Amino acid sequence: MKIEDLLEEAKFYFVSQKYDLAEKFFKEVLKKEPGNKEALFNLALLYEVTNQFDQAKEYFERVLQVDPSNKEARDHLDKLTEL
């Protein structure tokens, strides 16, 4: 499966609140392309939504390693750090 298709599947499951399946597909993208910003960011959001804050922080940090100017990731990370 192509990365674009995996991302589409993952996002579909995310918005359908099937978080276990979404996580599986986002991680599949990251196996093929470890620096994929979209997968990293969405996985961070998934962990934030499911109250897995340590994992969310880790993935927002990974987004910032790949894209240091990503304001959304920075804002989410700052909010999580305040918890």
C-alpha cells in the first residue's frame, strides 16, 4: 500500500474514532517513512485525544525535530507540558 493510501486509511479511522486502527495505519506509514510529518502529527493528536499524554508529547517533539517551525505542534506540546 502506498503512503498516501495508508494515511487516508489512518485518517478515516481517526475521524471514525477507531483509534486502535488509526494508530496501526499511522505507525505503518512511519515504518516506511519515519519522518512523515503528517503521520507524526496525527499520531500525536490521537494520543492527546485518548489521554496518552506522554506518547503525545513524544510525537509532537518528533514533529518538531522534522519541522522546527511547526506552530501547531509547538502549541500542543506547550499545552501538554503545562499539565
